[in-house]
Amino acid sequence: MSVKIRLARHGAKKAPYFRVVVADSRMPRNGRFIEIVGRYNPRIKPLQIELDTDAVDAWIAKGAQPTEAAAKIIAIAKGEKEMAPAKEKISKRAAAKIQAEKEAAEAAAAEKKAAEEAAKAEAAAAAEAEAAAEEPAEEAEEA
């Protein structure tokens, strides 16, 4: 028998909350369990995590394996990990538009930098020309 620490989904349609349970790995997700060790509600900000860490540690010591999701919740409850902000869901079209705007902004910045460099080169050339024009005038005055 393999024992898992996992989430059992409860709540209404599109309004889930989860129980953190210790269950036989052969049982269905919301089926028979051995013990409830916590609750997790992702719909409340800040997240509501109630977890009996002593019971979780005791079950892990007995050989229970937490699932990936349960392991993240256990780490957050113990303060070992901060909850990362959820990524925004955006459509492919919106993502392409954002990427195009980013590329346009980079191109505009490169164009502006090239224009500034050209202006500096033009100013340097004008200064050289002015210096060259002053040299013959100085030689004429000396002669």
C-alpha cells in the first residue's frame, strides 16, 4: 500500500476549495481517505492555508509521499516558500501584440541612438572643418 498526501477537491463548480488529505494512492481523488491534515482555499486573497504541520511531518516520517501540489502547499505553510503571483492568462493575439509593441519600442530606441551618434559625428566634423578654416587664416596673419 502506497500512501500519498494530496489535495481532494470540494466546493461548487468554478469555486473550488481543497482538503489536504492522507490517502491510499489507489483511492480516487475525492474518495476514501485516512486523515484530513489541512485545508486550502485558493480563491481568497491572501490564500487561506490551514495545515497541521505536525501531522504532515508524522505521515512523511511514516513514508507518505506528498504530491507536487501538496508539497508546494506544505512548503508555503511552513514558511519555506513564498507563493508566486499567478501568471496572467492572455490570448495568443494579445501576446503577439505585446511582442510587436516591444520590438517597435526597441527599434525606436535603436533609431534614436543612431540619430544621436550621427549628430555627434556631424558636430565633430563641423568642429574639424572650423579648426581647419582657422589654421590658414592664422598662417596668413603671420606672413
